[in-house]
Amino acid sequence: MSPTEITLAERLGYLPDARLLIVNCDDLGSSHAANLAIARVLERGVATSATLMVPCPWAREAATMCAGRDVGVHLTLTAEYPGYRWRSLTGGASLHDADGFLPATAAEVFAHALPADARAELRAQIDQALAWGVDVTHLDSHMGTAQFDARFFEIYLDLAAEYRLPVRMISARADARLGFGARRRAAERGILFPDHLLDSFPKPAREVLFDRIPNLRPGVAEIFGHPVDDGAELRGYDKEQPDLRADDAALLADPVTKRRIGEAGVIPISYRVLRELQSA
């Protein structure tokens, strides 16, 4: 950045050394227990945004429960739980595995999904959220399927430009590793994204948040968690990381978390202000 270039924080009306933080809840709509936890931490906790998995069975409930909140679309091309699966909205043949569900891994998406089928599906997910009354604030990508492959990343940018929405962006380090200039390509198209990504997964968000907050760099940062209320539903579908999701729900509802963010002088914001700036 050149000395005269205006920072994103300044464009949002803050001082150039301001430290702004978006706390996003991923996987809204993935289960009833996720909906309960996310609605609670949006209302009374430190979460400022969430993103909706439109193809999931509990997505319609989530749209109603979080009406009026800052909710984006968690663009979804995978269904990773062995005993709990979902299908695409559009029925694109290349988007489904042998059992007729979205595949379990991003690698399967990259190996088999036709970009035309993926484009139609991701657009349908945004349109469905809008039809349910969600005032969509931003886009991000479940399991990175729209971010980690150049073919699908181009769709991600096209949809962000079409719907005039900001996006979650991969970190500068991941951008350099992937090698297709994701951050540069988004900036050239005028698509806004946070300056920094505090990517905790699959670590507990608590240790990353508490470690990074005191030394957060100036600019707009995002951290995301996966809050789900603990219990039989969570333990029934997530056999690998249920404790992480339950811990995220506790973290984002904990008054200590809000106090630490405030004591560090970090300013909470949501994706809505980025959307308003991009739309302007």
C-alpha cells in the first residue's frame, strides 16, 4: 500500500490506525442446535455476522430466527457428515456423489463439479436466501470450495459483483500459496473484503481470538467460529469436532470475550458496513 492510498478503515469512516473486527458465525442453518446458538450469540454475544447454508434442512428456520440480523450466504457445494447429508438446489449432475448428495470433500468438488453447474447452484442459493427475506450482507464459502480453485473463485467474484456484495477473502499467506492472485483480482473488480483473516479452524476459536486480539493489526479483520449448542443433535451428526463447535458457542456468548475485545480497543463491526460501502 502506498503512503497516500486510503485504507479500508478510512473508507469506512475510521482513523487509519483503527482496528476493526468482524466476528462471523459459519454454518447457520446446518442444524437446529446451530440455529439456536447463532441466534443467541448474535443477539447477546459478540458475533456481528453469520452466514447461511441454504441447502441444509434447517436453513428455512434459520432465515426466520435471524430475521433482521446481518446474515450472508455460506456458499455450499459439500455435505461433509457421513450420516447427515443434503443435496443441491439445482440438481446439477456433476455436483452430486454416487449417493445423490453433495460430496463430502472440496477435493471431490474440484475433481468432478462442472463450473457451469456450480455457478447455477451458487446463484440459486443466493436467490433462495433473498426470497426467504434474508437481507444478504456478504458471501463466504463452506469448506473453501469457491475460494481455493481458480475456476470456482472466478464464479465467487462474478456473483459478488453481480449482487454487489463483499466477500470473505483468503489470507495473504494462502493467496501466495495458491498462486492465482485472489486478493488482487477481487480488488481490481472493486469487491471489498477484510484486510486480515484470523483463521482458527480446526483450532478452537478461543485460543486464536485471545492470542491475536491484543496485537491485532490496523484495518479490518475477520474471525469466524462454528457455534452449536451441545447435545444429542450435535453429537449425532458431528463425530469429529463436536467439542470445537460447543466451545465456540460458549466463547461467543462469554462476557469475558466481549470485555477483552473492548479492553484491546478493537471496534466490532459487521459485513453490512462493507456492503453499504461497496454498493455506494
